[in-house]
Amino acid sequence: MDPMEKIFGKTAQMTVLKNLIEKQNEPTYLSGIAEETGLSHASVSRVMTPLVASGVVREKPLGKTIRIFQLNMDNEATRLIIDFYNKINQIID
């Protein structure tokens, strides 16, 4: 079991956040996150809303219906989350 799941449980928001952390330098689409995580498109969209609202994730529209997402590395909370994720993965197996 993943160290983060051991502490926080397996939730859609945690699954999406871990996916974004692991691909932090790559912008992605909702459908890409859904495919990689096994979550539904609706679930990814639902949990993305608070991540964008908090500033942890940046959303960029591409045309009228397509949006891309990426961690907001200018946000202090994002940097702290990544640091925590990296450290917890080092000490918990």
C-alpha cells in the first residue's frame, strides 16, 4: 500500500493529487488523469475543483471545451505538499 494511503486512506482527491505530483512538470487533461488513475472523468472533474480553487493546481483553457491542468509551483502550499509527499514516501514503506 502507498504510504499516503496508509495515512489518509484512498480517496479520489488523494489519487488525483498523487498523479499530479508524480507528473508535476507535465500539463495534463482530465481524461488523461482519469485514464491513468482509473477514476471516472466525473470524479476527476469533481476533485479538481477544490484543487484549482485553492491555487494548488493551475487550470488553462485550450479552446472552448478543453482544459489542461498542472501543479502550481508558484504556490507555497503546493511546494509544501510535494515536500511532504516526498518525505513521507522516504520514511514509510
